[in-house]
Amino acid sequence: MILRKIIKIDEDLCNGCGICVDACHEGAIGMVDGKAKLLRDDYCDGLGDCLPVCPTGAISFEEREALPFDEEAVKKNMQLKKATEGVKNEGSGCPGARAQVMKSAKKEPDTLACGCPGSNSRTFNRTNSSAVVSQTQTSPQQVNVESQLGQWPVQIKLAPVNAPYFDGAKLLIAADCAAYAYGNFHNDFMKDKITLIGCPKLDMVDYSQKLTEIIKHNNIRSITLVRMQVPCCGGLERAVTQAIMDSGKMIPWQIVVLSTDGRIIDM
């Protein structure tokens, strides 16, 4: 053991985004129970590449007795990781930050409207009409599946606390990756619900206060949280759990966990 500079992680400030894990090139940091943790002192070189990427300021330097930095051990660890890169690991990394391709049936692009819909609060009247089927001379039959989105905005940060559509709502709170991972997200999760989406890794905020206000000041009938099986989504789950507790209300709620290839693995 020697006296040297090494990183320190404040678990109370850590939001579980996992950015520091990717930033640590030596593999010294890992996620344990949804929190970043220094796994091995001898893997930490004390240079602090993880410090500037932490959105909550949970990482700092301290000077203490620790094992010396073992460059050879780090190299062996990196070689081992490289050799196993082809092995699928559902529970690590953010699907929105890791390059990967999933094969699926070809889909026709949606028609985009002018202007930003997320900046104006409004509600849609959805009908139970069947899917519209159209056919052209140059393409096979196309089925346009009706959207189940019932309101704008959908981003947690933009949603008004006292919007009228929250009154009596079944609330769906989802990681923004979820709708892209799960093919039938609209019909299976969004139908007849008010949808709010967010990503604590990208927004770098604690959603719990905003969600607490929404739950406290509106008649929310139920809450469904759909998250990905990745560490950064732990921040979203903790925010929802904290918001329900802080609201002082007893509301039925459930959590649905999706794998990065779109399978339901827990609910």
C-alpha cells in the first residue's frame, strides 16, 4: 500500500447513469446495485478521466493509502474484455450510447409535420378506427398503424405540472429508448395512457421533483414504468419510486424491464 491520489465516488450523489464506467479506460469503475463503484484500486491510474463526465459531481479525488496502479494487470483485463466483445451482455451499457444493429422488417418512414410538437401542450381525440391500408403501383400493401399518443409534450422536463390530461390519467413513464426497442410499444404500453419519457443520462437531471408535483397535484389512477435493462435507467426507476413516496399517495404501479433487443424480461 502506498499513499497516492485516487478517485472517490459519493454514492448519495451518484444517479446511476453509468457514464463514468465508459469513461474509465482501465476498467476500475463498475455498477453495483445501480451505483458507480471503484472496483479495484490498482486499476485506477489517478488521472480522473471519469471526473468531467459525471453529471452530478459524484466523483472527486482523495489522497489515501491504496494499492499502486498496476498497468500490467490493466492490460490483461483489457485484453480479456476485447476477447469477449462478441459475447452478448444484456445488462451493461446504455443502448442509446452503444453502436449496434438489430435486424428487423423494413418499415416505411412516418410523415413529419412542420414545427416542434413537444413545445405545445395539447390533447388528441383518438378514435377506434381500424388501420388504414393503402397500396401503390410500385410498392406492396402497406399498413399504417395508428398512433396511441394522447398528448404533447411527452418529455418529462417539458410537461406542465397541472395539464388537464393528467386528471384521472393512467400514467406511463418510459425511458426514451424503450419505444425504439419494443416494436409494439404504442399498442402494448401507450394505449389509453398519458405518456412521459425521459433519459437521466442525457438530461442529466433528477426527475423525482417534477414527477412528485405531477402525482401530488393530479388524480393519477395508476403508474407504469417501462425501462431498459441498463444501469442508467436505474436513475429513472429511483426517480419514479421517490416521487410516489414523496407525493404521499397510494397509487397502483408496476415496472416493466426491456432487454436491449426489445424483449420483456421482467414485469
